[in-house]
Amino acid sequence: MNISNTALSKIVALTLIGTVLTVLVAGSISVTVSNKNRIVMGVQAHGIPIAGMSKSDAHKFFTELAASKLRRKAAVLSYKERIFQIDPADINLHGNVDEAVEAAYRIGRQGTPAENLISQMWCAIFGKNVTMDASFDEQLLNSQLQQIKAAIDTPPINGTVILQADGSIKKTPAVTGLSLDITPLAEEMTPDFKTFNITVKKELIPTEQPPFIQNNDLAAIDGILGSYTTSFYPGDRGDNIGLAASHLQGALVRSGSTLSFNSVVGPRTHAAGYKNAGVIVYGEHAIDVGGGVCQVSSTLYNAILLAGLTPVERTGHFASSSYVPAGRDATVADGLIDFVFRNPLPHPVYLTIGNSGSTLTIYVLGTKADLGGKSISLITEGSTMHPSLYRLWLQNGQVIEKEFLHTDAYETLKHT
């Protein structure tokens, strides 16, 4: 029997198609049978084959996988030589086992029977990977980070100068503050925790907070430029004097800068700790909160004049004061009258306070060379009701400059 080439080609094609169909049908039947109630062929989890596992088998597999990951540290955070560790239990970090089992089992089972068959065969040929993610308690993580923040955060501490009993100077170095912002830290670690990518390692970089008074501010300070002492009686007025003076302790005035008494000392109120004591209001004796604070501003006024500093804003009292010579007082009042001085010297000056309980001394510390070997004294001319104050600049005991400061006009106090 003669068969043409065309017919032969058709027979071969039909045979091939029949073979393919037979293979497909057989394969479909095999895949369907193999995948019944099992994770379908070709599925892996984290690169490990899990095809053919029942749900209970898969649950055990993912539980053991989670346990192996949880044996590691969740995070290791470092700052210089200090190490902070967060364990998985600290933040209730756990694998989402049930969700991983369901994700693996749903592969090839989410469409029509025909779609599922095609999907399962595709998976059997090309494979599919399932990964287990994780969950954690964000509040517990925040609590852990707050503890780390508390261990790292450091307030800035000003450098200080201590005037010792023998008149020598002792300095304590400034401390740079640290502040750790944990919000971005939590945000950065969250994706790693949720994808079970542990151990997370981070180098902490807190923000540095320099203190107001730094070491270089104090470097050139080597002695007392000027000081002044006034006396007072213990009691409520003396307590007010001590409280106001304490706010001046450690005040630094850089070259060219000014100091405002009211800004540094703050309001004189009962809430601030001040007591009622004697004051003069409109030329009459009275009792009011903060009585005695003007003695502090007046003591400071004399100290800064003797240190070569420049008064910028100064007001005399209604009447002369008993604690300083006439013309050498400086009154202050909350929100009304301030005492302000400026530092014209090349280096900073630093205030320190001595309070014996009955005497107040204010020292102005600075760089002795800034005065160029000059010494300073104060004199008044005129009557006690109309005194004029002068500052004398002396070199080798000789007056080289007589500086006029002001003339006051006092009134007589009213008696009630």
C-alpha cells in the first residue's frame, strides 16, 4: 500500500497530538491525585520543599522554622562600646504560622477546577516559594527603646568655675548632652521584624547637645576681676536675697554680650519661692513679695563696675539705700525696671556668689590680662542727696582715667 508523504505527515502529527494529550491527561490525573488534601507539587517554604505535606505537617514545619529563628536575638543595638540587646520575647515577636500554612495550602486552589489544574501543573513544573512573616508588639518595642534611650540620654552640663577659699580657681569640664530619637529607629527595624530578618543590628547615633558654657568659654579665666560685699539680717528678706543671688551663680557673659538681671533672676513671686519683706513703694515703706532683691542687683552693680564692665541700663532708688553708698545702688522691679550690663572685655566673665547668711559677695571672674594691669576704684562727689559716681582707672597707683557714670537725685522717704 502506497501512502503519500502528506498522509504520512498527518498520521505522525495525529500520533504526536494523541501522545501529548495522553501525557497531559495522565499528568493531570497524577497531579490531581498527588495534590489531594496536600500542599501541591513544587511548593517550597524559604527554599525548603514542602510539597505533599498535610496542613498539620505544614503547621509543624513552620512552627519549628519559627522556633529556629526565635533562638536568635531580635536586635543588637550599639553605641560606642555599649551594647543593648532585644530578645524576641521582649517584644512578643512570633512567626505567623497559621497564615503561612494557609498561604501554602491555597496555592492551586483559588480558582475554578480547570484553573486550579493549570495552576497546579504550572507550580509542579516551575515551582513556587512561600515565606512566613512575623508579628510583634509595637508597644513592647517602644518600651524597650525607651529603656535604651533612658540609658543613653544625658543632659548637657555647663562647665563651671569654683572660687576656692585661698582665692585660686578650679574648673570642672563641660559635658555634652546626648538625645536619642527612637521614632525612626522603630520604623527602621519594623520591616526586618515583620519579615523575620533577624538579628537586626544597628549603630545608635544620638544627637549631641552642647552645653551653654563650654570649656573654651572658661579656658582663659584665671582670677577675680572685681567683687563687692553687702550685709543683711537673716530672715524673710535675707531668704529673698539668697534666692535671687542663687540664680546669678554660674552666669557667663561672653565678650560683647549683655546680662539682664530680670531675665536671669526671673519673676519675684510666691510661686518662685519669694517671701514678703520690706520694700519702698512711691517713697513709702511697705511689705511686698520679693523685698530685698534690690540689694542683690545693687551688689552686682558695684561688682561689675569694679571688674571693668559697662552698665547699660541702671536706675537708682527713690531714696538712698543703707547697704551701699549713695549713688551706687541699682533698683529692679518685675517687668518695669531692669539692671543690664555689657562685657566689653576680650574674654568671657563668670559670676560666682558667696552667701554667709548675713553677707552677700558677688565675684566677677575673668582674665586678669584683659584689664591691662589696671585697677579700679569708685568715688562719689556731691551730697548724699545728689551724688555723682565716678570710676577711677589706675595704673601703678596713678589715676589714668576718671570715668563719669551718673548723678542721682534722691528724695526723702515719707513716714507713716
